[in-house]
Amino acid sequence: MSPASNTVGYFISAHTNLRSFYSIYDRDNINYVFIPSDKKSLTKLLSSSLSPRDIISPVSPFSMRWWQICNPIYLYNWKKDNLKNIPSLDSLFFFDSYNAVNLFMLIEHYRKLGTNCVFSDAQPSKYVDIANKCIKNQLRKKYLNLVGMPLTPVACPFFDTYRYDHNIRATYLILKTWQEIKEIYFSNLDMPMGPKSLLIIDGPLQSIPGIMLKESLNLCVAFIEKMISEKWNIYIKGHPAYDYTSFDKTPLIGEVKIIPAEYPVEIFLGSFTRIINLCASSADKGSGNIEFHPELLVFTDETHKRNLLQVYNSNKS
């Protein structure tokens, strides 16, 4: 456990960071949690589950549009809004957000102050690869040079590869189980499920590429209505990136229970008799026996259907 006098920062860009974050977070520290300002559900979740004395600090997204990033006024305003008044830290932890430019701006700011910047993950070796070839063309090396990122060319025969000259170490993180995280941070979340409880992990359907929405909704609604007729208690867990579910405008909305979208779905997986994943990309790999019913989804062509099945199969492994 870290000493109580430590002032620690965490950069969390998505719900996929949560398991790593909760595994390393220490309530005894003075904690600052940096979250992109457009991640409203993530901010809502952490505001309710962390210590009241912790500070949630929104960080603006960093535009990659050339006409903004080359504009000194844009750079000045971004730094003024996001870096001018941020606290001094002993350590800054980040997880799998190494391609977020606002993270690199934070790292560069704290690196100059001598802050211990740490990539923490259950597989820290992957950061070695990323650190050696993370700034490829998709992160627009010339733009990062403009904002002061120290980049060094690395010989590569296939594409321009640049190494970020950093002072960052990678540490091995022993992950807590989702059950442990639930008991520590969400113990007050009381949801009596009953013996015939069915959780539907929503996409929503509207977000799936190539889907025929009307036809797919009709099939899903008919399936759920059949489950209701068989006395199943139906819970729908919306995706944290959306403020609606697939079924908001269907007759089901008064017959099912909605779990707030900001919660990580993994904390609920051990509480249900059955779990059906409609979107195929939610939930930690290996988190329980999750069903997928591709027959409920209708696509404009086989390519889109095959792509979704590939995502589902990769998440099962």
C-alpha cells in the first residue's frame, strides 16, 4: 500500500481501464483522476464509487485536425485550460490509453516536473513494444513534434516509426477479480435477481454496422417477450457510451428493468441465471458463460454478419 502522503494521478479514458484502475487505486493516497471531459458516464461512475476527497479532473480531448493543432492559439488555450492549474504529483499511472494525445500532453507536462510516470498493466511487456514504436503515422508524428513531444526515428523498412523519448516505466499489475472490485467499491449495489434472472447486454443495436434495425428489433423483442411469458426477470444493461438502449421505443420498456449504463457490466455477471450479449463486444473476456444469438440479428449482407461473429469469437478467447 502506498504511503498516505503520496499524491497520485490516474489517467482513465474508457471503461476498459476500470479493472486496472480499481486494482491499483489506494484510498489512503491523495488521488487525482484525469478523465476526458466527453466521458460523462465514466465521470458519473467514478464520482459515486471513489473516496469523497478524491478529485475528478476533466481533460479536454486533444484535436488532431491539422488546422487546429498547427494553430498556436489552439495549443495555448488547450494547455491553459488543462495544464496550467493541475496539481503536483508523486506518480501518474495510466493503463491502455497510450494512443490518447491528451495523455501524452499530460505525460510530457509531468515528465518535465520529475513525476514518476507509470504504465501499469497485467502484461507490462506490451508497453515495451508500444514505447518503441507507438508514434506511427496514425498519431501524426509531425503534429506531436509541434507540441513538444520528443521523438526519435527508428529504422523500419515498411513505415515511418518513431520512438517516444520518455521517462516512463512499466510495472506488473496484479488484477483484482471483478467480484473483489464489486465487494470493495459497489457493495451498496443491491439488485435481487431471483432464480430466473436474465441479463441482456445491449450494444445498442443501432450502433452495429450493417444491421437491419427494424427486422432485428422485431426478432429481439419477440424473443424477450417469450422470456417474460416464461416468468423470466429481464434486466437490460446499456452500453456506457450511449444514453439510450435498443428498446427505449418498444413495448418492452415498461416490462424490463434497466441497469444504469455507467456501471461496468462485469460486476453483474455472477448474479444472473442467464446472460445474453446482443452487441458481442461488451464484457471482459472469459467473464462467465455469455450467450450470443446471431439468429436475432439481421444484416444487410454476410460480410457485416461475419465481422460481428469474429468480434464475438475473439472476446470468448
